Amino acid sequence: MILDNIKIVENDIKNACERVNRAPKDITLIAVTKTIEAERINEALKSGIENIGENKVQEIMEKYDKIEYKPSWHLIGHLQTNKVKYIIDKVDLIHSLDSLKLAKEIDKRAGKINRVIDVLIQINIADENTKFGLSYKELDDFIIEVSAFENIRVQGLMAIVPYVTNPEEVRPYFRKMKEIFDGLEDSPYEKINMKYLSMGMTNDYQIAIEEGSNMVRIGTGIFGERYYSI
């Protein structure tokens, strides 16, 4: 099932790219592995997945040594400052930088292991009270502050748009994110790069790609429905 689902997702990515004259090779597919056991993650990696995304530090810690094939690890969920130390040597990209306090902790912990850590700045593009992230109006000042850190390299932006039944309803949010992303491409700061625009999940990733996303985070589309305990 996992291999079949990956093929469906890859074909959908190809079709979305064709609609807007983009190259599928330019889209990074992240398999979101929240609640997924190591055995099934390894099956996905064996089937061609190269990037896995976890929402929680605890799950990274539990699975890290059980995962084969050496994927790139992405921390895509909210990151508390007191948990940075546990994953600073494990993840390749943190998608959820959303405060100066967190930036200071990431910089400190990365400095201790002589590493420059790649991050994305999370934008709360719909100004939802239930989601983390900066307002895009705060972004310019935030970038100036983050650019001063020696051990952080900003590689782009991330957004989670509202979940809706009709994905067309969130197209304007994706479009706005692309405008913001493009506006930062000529940043004068050495450690501020607009390489990745991470947006789009199972429900809306084709729309996200059509509007400029080059990194999509797919969980249900690859692993099937998940059932969470309360």
C-alpha cells in the first residue's frame, strides 16, 4: 500500500507541475511520519522516500536509531526551546522557527556542536489563533534579528494553511506566501536564503505546487488515515 500511495502522490506532483510548467524534480517530497512506527517508515524509505518529517521531538528520539537508509530528517512541528538540545544533532532542517527566543536556543545549541543548522521561518499566513508562526508583517524585522546568529542559516519559509473541504479556498494563502517568498530572494544577509517554500499537505499539495511550493509534507496520502488517542 505504501509503495502504491507514493506512486499516486508522485504522479499527482507530476500532473500539478505540468499544469504550471514546472519540473517535478524541483519538488521535495517529505513523508510525514507522525505516529507511524519505524517498520512502516523503513518501508517508505525502501520505496524511494528520501525525506521524513516528524512533528514531535519525542518521536524523533524514539525512532531515530530504528530508521534505516539514512533519510534527511525534518522537524516540522512546533519546537519548544527546552527540547532543541535533543534534536540539534539529528535533524537536517527545522521548519518551524517562529520566535527570537527559539532562534537564540537553536543558535546556542548548534554552536556547542560546531554546526550551522538550516531552518525555515514559519508564517501564520491566515492569522489563525490555533496555529504557531509569525505574522508576515513581522517578518522583515525578524529576519534582521536572525541574520545576526552565527549558527543559523535560514533556507526559506514554511506555512500551514487552514484545513478546508475544498482546497481551492486556500489558494490565495499559497499565492500570498509565494509573493512573500519572492520578495525575500534578494536578501542582503549572508545567512538568509530563499531556497525552500514548504507548504502543502495531503489535502492541498497540488494547489500549493501550482502556486509555487517546492516542498510538500504528505502523511495521510502516503501512510493512510491515522487514528489519534486522546
